[in-house]
Amino acid sequence: MNWLNSEAFTLFGQHIKWSDMIGNVIGLIGLALGWRRSLWTWPAQFLSGLILFAAFATAHLSGSAGKQVVVMLVAAWGFRQWYRGRQQAQDGSVAVRFATWRERGVLFAGAAVGTLAVGGLFTAYPSLSWDPWPDAYIFVGTVVAMYAQARGMVEFWFAWLLVDLVGVPLNFANGFAFSGFVYVIYGALVLWGMRDWWLRTREARPAPEGAPA
């Protein structure tokens, strides 16, 4: 498995690793499938996590490998949630909606507490992370985004956007150039997907009583 961490090519003076490229391309495909509300978004995100797990474990980066295990578990749970939702929907589609204010509060509190907890863990054990606090922010933000996606919340796009704001400069600064390039593409997909899900929530609203059909 060492080939995963070998250099694939050099782009604009940046050394691109096979694991960095393959794992993130599949993750990008998974995000695009999420925009289309395809059930295949979850297997794609699971496979991306599996490849990155194998790469990090081979490179003895236990913290990064452990994070991918959590991502895979959330992806498996998300697949189950969407599969059950499609069975319950009459047209076989995945329903999307805005979170309630209570749910937004839970997401925000979970992200804040999670970042503090994971960041504290990474700080106490430096071998787990190459940049403790930004790494914790991205990791927890990713889990929060995937959770909100599994629940069909439009806010999951906002969570991805907040992850992008830190992920792009962080990956370039730490030598993961392909991840940095992919995060830029993520940003464009997030804005596009956010608009699509937003419009779908408006279509799903029941028409006011007495309004023409």
C-alpha cells in the first residue's frame, strides 16, 4: 500500500500524492452526488474515507487514519438514513428542508464543543495531528456537515462552506496541494448545491389554502 503515499506528479511546483488525489477526487464525486440527492453519495464518501484511511495508516499517521474511520461510520449511517427516507417518500426522492432553530443550535453547539474537545486531544497528543486546532475544526466541521446531510438539512452546505474557508489555505500550507485544489472546487459545488437544495425546499412547501394549483 506504500504506493498510495508515493508521488503521482508535480503540478505548479506542488508534489501530488496518489492517496491525496484519488481519495479527494472520489470525495468530490460524493459531494456532487449529494447535490443530486443520489443515494450513491454515501458509498462514494465511504470509499474516499477508506482510501485515505489506508494511506494514513500506512504512513503511521494514526490520528488522520482514525478521523477517516469516523467519516466512514457517518457515511454508513447517512446511507441508512437516506435509504429509509426514500422508502417512505412517495416519489422515491430524498426530501430536503431547512433545520429548525433548535436543530441549528444543536449543530452549532456540537461543532463548538467537538472542536474544543478534539483540538484539546490533538494538542495533548501532537502525534495525532500536524496542525491541531485547524485540523480539529475541519474534522468536526466535516462530521457536522455529513450529519446534517444525512438529515436532509440545507444547512449542511453552509457547514461545508465554513470547512472550505479553513481547508484551502491549510492544505496548501501543509503540502497537501491536491486537497487544496479540490477544496476550491468544493466551494463552487457547495454554492451550486446550496442554491439547488434551497429551491427544492420552496417547491416542497404546501401552497396556501385557496391558492391556485
